[in-house]
Amino acid sequence: MTCPHKPTCELFPLISGSGALNIWQNYYCDGKFEGCKRYQSTLDGKKIPITLLPNGKTLDISALKGTGNDKK
């Protein structure tokens, strides 16, 4: 079953566009969304940071977008 918050989830476009993060989409967004920390937070009425991953860990958005402060 698909997560009912998939269309409005700020993280979904980022993970669906990344092959490495696509596993989150397959497991949580299109599967066991009840275990997603983002989904659970919506039920609790909490503000969800875009960096919150479905497993409750934090995503480094700058690394995902390739905009980190790489020093060469």
C-alpha cells in the first residue's frame, strides 16, 4: 500500500530521484509506510524537517545535492 502522504512529502522528490535513496521509496513510500518516522510525525502533528529520513536518521541534504563545502 502507498503512503497517503507521498504526494505532499517534501523528501519524496529527493529520494525518488536518487538511485541510492530509491530503496527508501520502495520500502516506505510504496510499502510499509506505517513504520516511517516522517509518517508517524504527521500523525503526532509534529513539524517534519526535510532532513528526517524514514528510519528516523538525518539526511545530509548538501551531500545529496552535491552542494557541500568540498575543499580541494
